[in-house]
Amino acid sequence: MAVIVALGAFLMTLVGGWTAQRVTDRRHLVLGLAGGLMLGVVGLDLLPEALEAAGDEVFGVPAALLLFVGGFLLAHLVERVLAVRRAGHGADERVPQVGLTAAAAMVGHSLMDGIAIGAAFQVGGGMGAAVAVAVITHDFADGFNTYTITSLYGNEKRKAVAMLIADALAPMVGAASTLLFTLPAELLGSYLGFFGGVLLYLAAAEILPEAHHDHPALSTLLFTVGGVAFIWLVVGLAG
């Protein structure tokens, strides 16, 4: 049942990526929406789950928040190192490897989504259904963001599509893997905190500035707010 439900996440992810691909003539709106979706996922979905699952403190600070900051700093460090290397070769454009790395992190997140579905069904059908609704709904944002991030950093369309397909398949693989092992809640919470930091860096330092660079329009800001509101709605409906 968990794998069948994960098929819905697969399809929703593809729909999100297809949407991002089809609206290239409104790139600033796409990026504004993507930034809002990413901000909403981090602040309203990932961090609350991370704090609840990884509740232990390290020197007075929740472990999930420490990993959140660590993920943010690591994303910044990786981008700076790659940018310096690229600049040393006389190139100023964005570093494609950063986009691929970020997309790979989103694939890992989708894999954990599938594991969450499988683990929830191990608890009970009601729990599994609730988690499945939440995952399937926000996988539209995952697919949208995976394609957008990969393309934003100058990667070819075929690479963006490949990462999108990998992101779509990941929940099914994750759900199937729960037949073999059980993931401790603390480890899941730690991962969510770390991934949230990476995602926030990409949204705040890359996606949103790029969205407003050439088109500092009110419509772009409204799409960003709309992305956050959409994630808020999803989280609220999922309970």
C-alpha cells in the first residue's frame, strides 16, 4: 500500500516540474513562486517536524536547529568554494555543480518522504493516509523547485529533467525500502533540520535575489507570498 501511495507522489512531482518548465517566459514569477514555496516548506513544514522528532539539546540549543544552521553554512561554503574555482578559470556565471548538488539534496529529501510514508503505514492505516496526503501535496513544490534550481545554475535542460525524474522516483524507492528497516525518529529529525538550512540558503541567497534582479515587480513579490501561503494551506489541511 505504501508503494502504491508513493506513486501519487511520483506523479505530483512530475506535474510540478512540468509546470516550472512550461512558464519560462515568466521566469521571474517562477523564481518568486519557487522562493516562496521553499521558504514555506522550511519554516512551516521541515523545521517544526525536525524540532519535534530531534528534541534533544546540545549545550542549550535543540540539535535540529544546530543542524539547520550547519546546513545553511555548508551550502554557503560549497557555493563559495565552487565559485572561487570557477572564477579562477575566468568564468563569472553561476556554477552548475551547485544546482546539481542542491537538486540531489532535494532527491534525498524526497527519498525520506517515501520512507516517512512507509513508516507511517507500519504504525497504522490512518497514520499512513495522513502522511501520504501531506507528502503527495507538497511534492508538487518539490518537483517545481528541483527543476527550477537545476536550471537556474546554468545546467542543460536534459540534466534538469533527469534530476526531476530522480526526484519523482525517490518517494517510491523510499517507501519500498521500509520493508527492510525502520528509521529512528531522531535521525529523521536531524536530517530534516540540516536539509532545511540548505534549502533556506538557496531560497534567500539565490532564488529570491535572482527573481527580483531584472523584474523588481509587485507581481513577483505576490507570487512569493502566494508560495508561502500555499505551503501553509497544505500543512493546515494535513493536520
